[in-house]
Amino acid sequence: MTYCVGMVLDRGLVMMSDTRTNSGVDNISVFRKMTSWQVPGERIVTIMTAGNLATTQAVISQLEERTKAPGERRNTVFDSTTMFQVATEVGRLLRETIEERQAANGPAGQGRFTASMIVAGQIRGMEPRLFMIYPEGNFIEASWDTPFFQIGETKYGRPILIRAYDREMSFEDAVKLLLVSFDSTLKANLSVGLPLDLMVIERDTFTATHERRITHEDEYYQAISAGWSEALKDAFTALPDYSFYSQPQDTP
């Protein structure tokens, strides 16, 4: 399992992903799930992945090979004129890869190779855009009503995003919000784990404005994790007490 979030702000895009992969509690490893390509001054494209690792890496490898061998096949990342075209091609590659893996493994392969992706970026002359790609290859785009996407283990980190997200918030506040969302997920599900990969893309810069890996030793993450736990305890304590004797009694 994994957890990835992509978020659209007025100022640009913010993305975060965990790095844990596991095939049981005794087989856990770290693997990067965020990949980015840039043409300085012209475009930046970032993809985050969740699901079967071999499937997602097959898609990323195909995209990566095309960036290194131009002319042999259409370079999805560098030649597409819109982010919509990038999302369309990534969706096609994902669908075909899943179908090939399932066909090669017969009926036993059905459902084993499923995966989903978040595609984000900006091409010069256009707005920053964010897409969620489904295993079937179709996708949806972020909008005013749906300004962020999650893939993987989404349920534990979603409530804080819904309550605290503001399209006008600063990048710094967005990172803080994502760290709280990830900390809530880490505490609830062992299949999601540190380190976390973070990328911030300010609109019209066509590069990673801020990029880093957040580890167990990161002092800011530790402060966020401890502070959020204490804040929740304080908020719970501050709520009105329930009393058995002050409530209306049900009649038999």
C-alpha cells in the first residue's frame, strides 16, 4: 500500500508521497513513487504512483526510455502540447500494461496488477493541471470542487484535508497540512511509511520550487507529529463533558 496526495493552489502545485512497499510484515522496503521530468523554462511533469509496483514501474520506465531515445517513439513527456495529452498517454500506457500483465498470468492475474497514478505539471502558456489516472486508463482533472487527489491508503488522511484546505493558502501551510494528513495515515496503517517525498511547483516557473525527502530524523516532521497529537488531546479535553444525568431519559 502507499499514500500520495496532489494538491492545486492558486500559487501552483504541491505533491507528497510515501516510499514504503511491502509484501507482508516481514518484507518491507523503500521505493520512490514520485518521478519528475523538466525542460527549464518550458515544462515540468510529475507522476506519483500507487498499486502494484511492477506495473507502475513498467509505465514509468517506458516514459523514461522515450526521454532518452528521442525519435524512436513519440516522447509523451516532452512532445505533448498540453497536460491533457500527457494524462491521456499515461492512461493508455497504464491500461495496456495492466492488460498485458493480466493476460500473461491468466485468470489468476485478474486484479493483481491494478494501479493508479496522479499526473501533475505545467506547460508554458497554460495553467498548472492535476489529473488522477484510474487503472482502466481513464482520468479526471482537479477542479474548484475537487482541488486535490489522493491515491493509495486515502481514508485516514482525508478528513484533515477536507477541513483545512484553502486554495489561497501558502505553500508553507500546504506542506504543513500534508504532513498532518500523512502523519495521521502513518499512525493508522503500517503499510504507509517514511521517508516522504515532497515537491512544490510554483506556477510559471516550470521547475521544482522546493523538493526534499522527509525522514524519521526530520525535526520539523517530529514537531508536527507531536504537536498534532497534543492538539487533538487538548481539543478533545476542551469539548463539553457528557453526563448520564443531564440528558433526557428514554422511556421504555
